[in-house]
Amino acid sequence: MARYHLTTFGCQMNEHDSERMAGMLESLGYSATEVQDEADLILFNTCSIRETADSRFVAHLGHARRIKRERSDVIVGVGGCWAQSVKDEVFTQFPFVDVAFGPGQVHRLAEFLASDSLTAQGYFEFEGFTGDLPASRNRPFQAWMQISVGCNCRCSYCIVPSTRGREVSRPFEALVEEARGLAAEGVREVTLLGQNVNSYGRDLRPERREFSELLAAIDAVDGIDRIRYTSPHPKDMREDVVRAHAVLPALCEHIHLPLQSGSTPILRAMRRTYDRERYLDRVQLIRSEIPDCALTTDIIVGFPGETEADFEQTLSLVEEVGFDGAFTFIFSPRRGTEAGEITQGLVPHEVKVARMERLVAAVQRGAQKRAQRFVGRTVEVLVEGTSRTDPDRLRGRSRHNKVVNFSGIAAPGMIVPVEITGATSQTLIGEMSLLALAAFG
Ligand code: SAH
Ligand code: SF4
Ligand code: F3S
């Protein structure tokens, strides 16, 4: 039996796509191996969001080249966003690559493997959703659902619109059907994926659909206990979606709402199409409908032209909102993007690093403070496995998307009550509550 080795870089959409690549390969008779040196097919699912993503991948590719030198019949395949963004040069720069494909043509990998083609092939037009391919999931009780591909925004720093193309929504009924099928297989938690999930459905014909309708339809599926989604865009975050959190039992009390910057002029230069006030207004709306909702975000520091005063606007917004967590990034110029071309007002590297440190400290202070509200409460935890630091403890996630390490006895996939006894900025600590468990049963 032929074996494949798959390395995944990048975001949750790539993790989803990799599960589909794996599912497709397994349906072709391939089996997975953890050992790259033993694989007949060495695959990479790549990311290009920041320069570090590129360089990390290119180092991995060097290892594949060495393997290929020793075993020339090994097939090296490169999929995902990096492949898409260098499509014109991939085979000249890396002649040992046999097949390359963008995120919209994963299914062509199967065609390539089934053919007798000895020449390198590249596939880069959007042809179909990876979500339509069979999946090989890591955890039987959790699933990604790809609700759309692509992005119609033009954030000036971002490479994604050029790697994933224009936004296309998957048909409404197909998604509800998929959710039913997942529930029947034992999935309890679904995470809806898209670059801008809350613009879902606006392109559907003959009938437009709203993201909030999709949430309600999936909530109504028996067996789906938790729904998450990522990422919504502040410009499209409307009342109906926020209300949905208050009324749909399965929709979790967590919203990841990417900020990028707290300074209106920088948001304008980033082409985010909202300003500081609009963002704060969305936060207020969320907090008025769902007071306990966890809020997380993405922030970029050191965008070209960012002054100390702009950066302080970001810091003050972080302090004002009090996020439960944030992913923070140093601006990285990307090929083919508007901001990647800017030559004036560049922020020196040491300034970027110093701002990043101040930002991370502010985020952590806020998150640490916010996390204390859980201490003394009993929260529902979906068990994922054993704790990474202590094999005698269990690990799972609360509805607020907090990692919880706790003592108790439960199998992965169970939802159990845990009494929270301590909290850091990153994780909660607790004990499974037998009293509450009895009340559950
Ligand atoms: N579509 C999603 C995710 C985009 S990528 C969204 O809009 O939220 C995830 C995060 O990477 C972005 O939110 C942004 O904070 C960061 N990012 C994107 N391009 C970047 C760049 N060129 N430099 C630094 N960070 C970047
Ligand atoms: Fe990139 Fe902006 Fe689209 Fe997100 S919304 S994928 S940051 S262009
Ligand atoms: Fe994701 Fe990276 Fe592409 S973040 S969308 S895999 S560029």
C-alpha cells in the first residue's frame, strides 16, 4: 500500500483542507505515515500569510529534496496558499516538485496521482470546495465545516484574496445536510470556516441567505451541541448574528473579532472599512446582548506609517475592551499586496518588536483579569484528551473557548461539568464536579 506524509502550515482553513486531502488520499488507497523518509508521497499544505510562514516551509522543502535525491520515485506535492502565490515560479525554483495545486484544486491531486504523467503539473484555478471531498478527521467529535472560500475584502496587507480568490458560498442546504451527516457520525462540535464568515450567503442564487439563518439551521440539528465560527469581519457583524448568540443554545459564548489596529488612520490605510468607533460599537453591542461573551482578536503592529500615537490607540483599545485573548503579529510585507509596496514610513524592526512586547503584556494583563470571572463557577467542558503538561489530568475546552486542565475521569468527546479553581491568562484549572454530573444525568 502506498503511503503519504502530510505537513500542514497555516490557519484552520488549511487544517480543514488537509483533512480533506487525507480523506481523498485514503479513498485512493493511500495510508498515512508519520515518517517522511518512508513516504511514497510527500505532501505539504502551505501558508504564505507572513514571511516567517514562507521561510519555515522552504526549510521543510529542503528535506524533501534530499529524500527525493535518494529515492527518485518519491512524489513531492505542494498545495495551499504558498503554492498558489508562486504558481508561476514553483517548478523553476523547485524543480524536484512533481505536483502543485492551489486551495481550489485539491481534487486534481487525485487526478495527477491516477495518471501516468511523468511531467510536473500545476493546478491553480478555483474549481471546487475542498469541503465537498471526503474527510479524515483527527477527532471524531469535532469537525470543521467550510462554509465559503475566498475573500472579497482588500485589506492592504493581506495575501489571502490573491491565494484563495473571490468569495464563493457553499449552498445552504448542502451545509445543513453536512451538519446532519456529521451529527449522525457522532460530531458534537462544529466550527464554521470562512475568511469572512458573516458575509456568507450574499452571493447565493436564486435565493440569498444570511449567516444568521445558517447558524439557526445548524443549531436545529440534533446532536450538534456546540457551534463556533471564524472569522467574522467587524464591518459585517450585524445585530442578527449577535442576537443569535443570545438565543441559539448550541452557539458558543465566544466571538473572535479581528481588530488589526485601534487607530482609525491606520485602519483606513489597511482598508479595513471600519473605524475605531465602529469596532467599539460592535463590542458594546456584543456585551449588551451576551454580557459574559468571550472576545478574542487579531492585531498587527508596525504597519507602515504607524506612529507611537497610533500604536497607543491600539493599546488603549485593548485596555478598554479587555480581550479574553489575542493573536498578535508583526506586520510582514507580502508580495503582490498594496502594503507590501509601501516604501515610506516603514517602522524599524526594533520599534516593531518593542511595540509587540508592550502589546503582548497589555493583552495578557487583560486576559488574566477577564479569566478570573470563571473562578468558582462550574463550566461545561468538551473533553479533548489528557493535559499536555500533566498526563494525570484531562484537557478540554469550555464554551468560552478557554482551555481547561482538570482532574476527573472522562473520555474524549464527553461534555462534563468542571468547577474552576484557578485561572491564568491562557488556561483554566479545575476539578470535574461529581455533584453537577449527577444533576446532569
Ligand atoms: N480572514 C481572516 C484571517 C486572515 S489571516 C480575517 O480577516 O480575520 C489571520 C491574521 O493574520 C489576520 O487577522 C491578521 O491579523 C494577520 N495578518 C494577515 N496578513 C498579515 C501580514 N501581512 N503581516 C502581519 N500579519 C498579517
Ligand atoms: Fe485578508 Fe482582510 Fe480578507 Fe481577512 S478580511 S482574509 S485580513 S483580506
Ligand atoms: Fe490560511 Fe495562510 Fe492561506 S493563514 S488562508 S493558509 S495564507
